[in-house]
Amino acid sequence: MNSPNITSRNNNDPIDNNNNNNNNNNSNNNNNNNNIKNHYNVNNISNIESDKIKNSFPDDDESYDGEYENNMTSSSGSIPTDNNNNSSNSNNNNSLFNIFLDEKNKKSEEDEDSDFESEFGKHEYELETPELVDYSESIVNILIPVCITMLICILLIRTITMNEQTVQASPLIHNDINDAEPSDSQTLVFNPIINSIIFLAVIILSTFIMVVLYKFKFMKALYGWLIGTSILLLGVFGGYLFILILIYCNVPLDYITFVVVIWNFSAGGMVCIYYYAPRLFHRAYLISIAVLMALFLTRLPEWTTWAILALVSIYDIFAVLCPGGPLKQLIDTAKKRGEEIPALIYNASVYIGMANLESNDSNQSSPISPTTITNTVSTPTKSQFNQQQNEVSQPSPLPNESSSCSTLNEMLEDDDDHDENQMNKTISSSPSSSDISDTNTDHSIQISPDLTTSISSNNLSTKKPSNIKLGLGDFVFYSVLVGRAALNDMITVCTCFIAVITGLFLTLFLLALLKRALPALPMSIGLGILFYFITKVILTPYLLFIGSTQVFI
Amino acid sequence: MTQVLFFGCLFVAFSPAIAFFFFVIARNSQLILLSIGGSFFWLLSILLASIWWYIIPPMRSSYWFIIPFSIAFQELFRYIFYRLYSWGFNNRPSLSQIQQLHQEQLRLQFIRDQQEKDNNQKLPKDENKELRHEQSLEYEKDNSSLSSSSISNQSSSVNNTDQSSSSSSKKKPDGDEDKDISESVTDINARLETLSARPNHTLSSAAIGTGSGLTYGFVMFGSILWDATGPGTLFSPACPSTNLFMVSAILTMCIILLHICNSVLAFQGYRSKQYHIVAFVLLTHFIVSYLTLLNQPERNCVGSLVPIIFITIISIIYTFYNLLRSDSITKID
């Protein structure tokens, strides 16, 4: 969807971080197109056509862009200062409301602007060359990093932690692994409960602080907090893990080199996560944060771990689904503002790219529905154009944006729809909220590339309509579960691994059905805990009995 | 030295299945999901078998009791998974068909819109709306007939047992139906469309077999294998001159391959109602399991290893023979 116009404009504003992200998005997008092309014949044509259309509306686009960018900087920049924000937010509320109105009203308006239709019908048709992408592919794209995280965790725990028990050389942290079995039944029951309540309180507190900071727009404080905690996490836990690896490999190293390596690692991580980096590094750092956090949490006593896992997954249901839940509040606020939630979220959408999973055509029951565009823009020409497009793509149901109230804010709203499922995770403690954002239909075809890119400068996810997002906290707690199993037995590891993966798959499947933000923890963690105890109590003796004489069943 | 033994046994046991997984199954994300499902169902079967073993203490030490029930549970869950699979995927269009239909649909739609545009100038708004609705309904009929005909052409060997269930999942909204309901149904269907596109049946059954086989390998052999990294080594009680890990690795490899073949064969047998194939699967499974009883002390592991390898080769050949005879391989879409 790149046009030379856009890139040149972006290059003129090197200061703006958002534009950098924008470039990044564009390049990703191209990659996506290439990837998709391998599987299906996707949309070179649409690119070309969009350029054509854009050229046909040069004036409109420019005026639109200017207007839009003004609005963007005021409402969704990292540090908003304008008074316009309030008004734009209120408009957002209205438009949000409008989006969910019935589409019957829209029908009556659909037949206006037949002139436009006659002019651009052909372009429209070409624009909608099919963009079918497997939903299964996006599921697999989120399953792969989870598997990688858990595998790294298992290997590290099986090698280093086991080794450490014999060596006893860790200078920094008291090793709790063997303290898990107090003889007293009372302490066995109450200690885990108290520990997990404390843990949950920390999570709730940090989530609350985050929501407050975000709601009142203390964005500098929020980002400062996030960066500070993640740099501490990478530095301290990464350094500790580095020392353990050095001990395991029996390699001597002086402190100066050590400090330099650790500093570079964590500072580079900050750049990669919060600023701009190749996709590979970005994801590698996200995974490494999850692994480090999970390694740390695995060191808690055994029953405390189970209590924490259970409580956190129950809390996750509340936080994501309950109307007053903090994460839901955060998501809604971000939706209103049209921003990406500032948190650590693994976004698998980049591989998938242009997928358009849900298409809303009511009349056509046929399985494959054409992609539709629902964005409307404030400029009259734009809205007309959209209307016309809606007509072409969707015969009967017109998206509401075609209605008169279409404003720029609505565009923001549409973006927000994308974000609706995002979850948030604070780094240090964050409970897992899974954000899995289901796809949005709307942006699948961008009318004018300028429009979409300007949106995406704000919001990384807008460009890729079918994105599944998973909070890093989910990664952490899955890995904690599997890592705790890795302290026992390889059979337990195997069953827990498969249980977690299956639970995640079921969650993602439900996500496709329900199309809203879902908590990713309860199903996976529940299955994982169930399988853990069945395996530990019943399956392991069974397999040991069978395996002792090498009988295979 | 134990590290070398560990990696050697690991690769002997798992490399054929893992190679198959990465070179064939990992190409298609749907197959990956199916293999995860297969592994999960195998895990459920083994958990049930172990619970069954656990709740009947007097029979705990009798192999002649353990083996039939564990095999019965595994085959039962394979059949359940087959029913689930056919409920989900039979009568669904494949991905290429979906794309074809999609393009076709867009073309028809474009034509229809052109017509509408002409009509637009002649008709008042309300009539126009109704007309459009009718046209879209007609188009639905075309589309459904197109998809069903193409499916029936390609899946002549497929046994369409579950038409009611699949049609319920693919429900077409009637004209009288409430708008919202029909919209939500089509919305969900469109979202699930690519997810539930019909994969190639042979490949998907192989994927399920690979998932269950790999899980089998890791569960049955993983804990034994991990002990190989420890100091010292262990020799098989049946063959004192042979390493226990090596014997187990070879057996695991054979049984993983047998799982793949059994899954393909059983699915084909269920699908085409040729139950002698299913009987062959059951028979090989029983024979292999009982042959491993020869690994016990005071018997000879040669008596288990050699026949199991032969059975594996025979069932692989039989699988390919069956697939070629029923044209399942040449029909890959």
C-alpha cells in the first residue's frame, strides 16, 4: 500500500517517531504481501489500483491528510496537550455509538452519489481482488512464539537450575526450590494462599496505577515507568541468568566486560522494544523478557506457584470480561483515543498482513464475502467515495459511517475496533491479560494509502486487520507452568506443554467465534494444572511401571 | 559419552517423524493445528488408560490386562477424533475452491452492481432495495450449488455421513430471517471459512498421526531418554549386551511411524467404510504391543525388535498400496 507520496512525506519529518513506525509498517506490509503471495495470489492489483485512485483524487488526499494529521497529533500523539482532546473524545463516544447502530438506517442513504459509483465502479472491483488468508495461519503464528518461549524455559530450567542445585554457587538469590515442602500442614496450606494474595495485590496495584496514568494522560510517567521496569528486568534478571550460564559453562569473565555486555543488552532492548528495530529483534526481546520473568517466578515455592497461577487466571477473567475490570477500562480508553495501548504485547499480525477475516455482508450468505471498507472521512469527497465503495462491496448493509455524522473521529474509532481486544500487560507484574484482538474487517482495503498510513503511524495494528495479540504476561505464566513441570519430570513437561498449547488454541478459536477480547489464561492454565496433577499422581507411575520392562503400548 | 548417546538415541527415535513434520506438515498451518489436536487426543486416551489402571488395583501388575485396555482407549479416541474431524470438515470447500468462489463472487457482484446502477436511475429507492435483495438471494443459490457441486465432484470417495451437522454450521440465512441473526451467522461463517476449509484428507490424517506419534514418543521415551544424560549407562535386561536406550529408541521410531500409518489407514477405513483396513490397524497395534513383552528379563529382545521392524515396513507398504488404489494420493487438491 505504499505510495511514493507517503514515503517522501515521512522522510521530511525525521523527528517524528510515529513516522518512523510508519515506515516500518510499510516495509512490513510489503513483506506481508510477499508472504501472502506465496500462498495465494493476492493483491498487487489492489496496490496498483489504490495508487490509481489516489492519483485521481490528488487534491482530496492532500487536504485530507493535512486535516487528519492535525487531528492525529492533537488527539493521539504520545503526549497530548491540546484542548481539542476533550471534544474529540466526546465525538469518539458518539461515533462509537454510531458504529454499533443498526445498519438499516444506512441503507436508505446508500444510493446517493451514484455519480461516484459510475466513475469508480471499475476501480472498486479491482480493489477487491481477494484477500483470503487463513485464520489458522494467524493462530499458528501466535502459537509458535509461545512454543519457543516455553521450550527455552524448559531447557534453561532443566540444565541450569538442575546444575545449580548441585553446585550451589548462585551468589545473588536465595534458592527456594527445595524449600517447598514444609512439614507442617498449616503452613503448607496458608503460606501459598498468603503469598499468592500478596502477589495478586501487587498485580492489581500496578494495573491500577497504569490505568490511572493512562486515563489522565501522564504519558511520560507511564512510559518512564514501563521503560524503567523493563530495563531493570532485562538488566538484573538477564545479568543473573548470564552469571548462571557462565558458571554452568565454567567460563571466567571479568566484571568490566560483564557490565558492558549487560548494559548493551538491556539498553538495546529498550531501543528495540520501545523505539524502532527490525522485527526479529523486537520479537526476540519480547520473548527474552517473558523467559526471564518466567525463570524468576519459577523459583517460588511449589504450592505458591500453583496458588498464584490459579488466582491470576481467575483475576484475568474478571479484568478482561467484567465491565469494571481494569484491563477492560484500559482497552476502552485506548479505543476512545485511537491509540495502541502502551504495554508489552506480542503482535503476531505482521506475518499475516492484509488478512480480512470477517467480512460483513449480511445478504450474501456465501462463505466468501468480499472485503469491505467502512472507514469514512470527514471530507465530503471521501465519504462519498466510501459510500460508493460500500455499495459495491456490500449490497445491502451499509456501514454506518456513511451517515452524515462521519468525522475524522470515526476513523479513529475504526482503528479502535481493531484494538478492542488488546490486552495489556504491565511489565513487572502484569497479570496476563490476553489480548487477542480479532480482526477487523474494515481496513482490509485502504482507499487511499495516505489515509491508512497516517492511521497506522499512530496505531501499529491498523495496517494489519487480522491481528492476534497476546499479552506478554500470558507468555510468562504459560512458561511458569511448564517450567514448574520441568522441575519434576519429562512426562509432566510433555503433558503440560500440550495442554497449554491446546488451551491456547481453544481460546483463539473462541476468539474467532466471539470476536471480542478474551482472557487467554484460564483455559490454558486450567488444562495445564489439571494435566499436571493427573500426570504426577497417576500417569507417571503407570508409565514407569510399563517402562521399567520396556513394554510399549 | 553419555551426551553422544543421548543425541544419538534422540535422533534415531524422532528424526523421521520430525522430518516429516517439518517438510510436509509445517507447510500448512491447518495441518499443524490438526496435529496439535491429534496429540491432545492421544494424551487424553493415555490419561484415561492410566486412570483405568489406577482405579483397579488387583490388575495393576498384569500386562495382559493393561495392554488391551490401553489399545482400546487409543483406538476409541482415534475414532472420536475421526468423528470430530468429519463433523468439522466434510462437505466443506477446500481453500482453493474458496478462493475460486471468492473471485467468482466478486465478478458476479461487480456485474450485478453494474446492473443495479442502470436500474438505479429508473427505479425509486425502495424497489431498488428489494430488487437487490432478491438478486443477492439468487446469487446465494448459485453459489451454494456451485460449491456443493464442486465438492461432490472432488470428494466422490468421501463418505458424506454428516450432512446435517455440516449444513447446520454452514447455514444460509433465509430471506424471511431476521437481519441481525442472519448477519451474525454469516459473519461467523466468514470468519471460520478459511479456518474450516477442507484440507486434503490424506495429509490431514497423516498430520493427526504425526501429532499423536510424536506425543507418544515424548511421553513414553522422553523420561527414559533424559536419564541417558546421567553418568553411566544402562543395558537392556533382555539383551545384556545391548544398550537399553538404543533398543528403546529403535522401538520408539518404529511405533511413531506405525502411528502415522495407522492414522492414515484408520481414517481411510472409516471414511470409505472398508472396515478390514481398520481391522488391520487394530491387529498390528495389538501384535506390536504384545511383541514388546519380549523385552522383559529372561527373554530376548531380538524377538521383539526384528518382527516390529518388519511389521512397520509392511504397514508402510500397505498404506501406500491403499492410498494408490483409492486414488487418494493423486487427488491432492
